[in-house]
Amino acid sequence: MLRLITPAVLIALATGVTAWSAEPLVGVWKLDRQEMNGEKLNPEPMVLKISQSGDQYTFAFSVPVNNVYFVSMSYTVRLDGSEGDVKNSHGDKIGTAKVTSTGAGQYKLSLTGPNRPESAGKLTVSGDGKTLTSESDTVGTSKPAHVMQVFSRN
């Protein structure tokens, strides 16, 4: 039996292109507000860039240094809960991250590392895709903290 292959399929096969569905969290997000234990804080400027390469997602947190945004921390993970290394601005491993997709625009997140409390939380992308809310709680410390950060799509 003869099967027809379209030019688009040939191009995809020749270039090794794999179709991955874009997750709603992919994009550039600017921190708008932050709260700790329900108390509003004045956050330092920060941008979170979430990019996708195949089935891996890179979370890069940038802060301005002399008016240039500088990546201060990043991690690359799959959305299946497997671990990824958290790296500082020098590329040194400072911990591990796990992110699991739990539904449309919903993600479970955990961060661990030496000399820092473990944090567990969730990321939620609003239905219109314009807002990313991060809520996390420290785990196993004498001073529990609940942190909420609200980002807008840049």
C-alpha cells in the first residue's frame, strides 16, 4: 500500500522537529506584588522567563544590576516531577527543583537545597493567560512562611 507523505511531514522528519504543546506558563513574567504571611512587601524588581525546549522547561529569574537584567537563579525541569538542578548566577548547583503539571494552568512546585528551608507550593496561570501566581510554604522550619508572588505577562 502506498502512503503519501506531504512536504511538511518531510521537512519535519528531515529537521527532527517534534511537536510539543506550549504550556500556558511559557513566557516572560514581571513581578507585580509579593506577600509573606498575608503582609504586603515591596518587592525588588524581578523578571521570570520560562522557556520550553522539547519537553524541558527553563525557569530563569532575573534582577536588574546597573539597569541590566542579570540571571540570578535558574533551573530546567520536565513537568513530570523529576528533579532538575537549581543553579546560581555562576552556574553552581545550589539545590533541586521539581515541577509537576496538575491540570490546565496548574503546577505543583518544590525547591530544596542545603542551608535553606524546603519550600513546596503551586503555580497558577490565570484563565486569560495574563497572570501567574506563585504560592509556596516553607517546610520543616520553626518559623513557617507562606509567600505569594503575582506576576504579569510581559
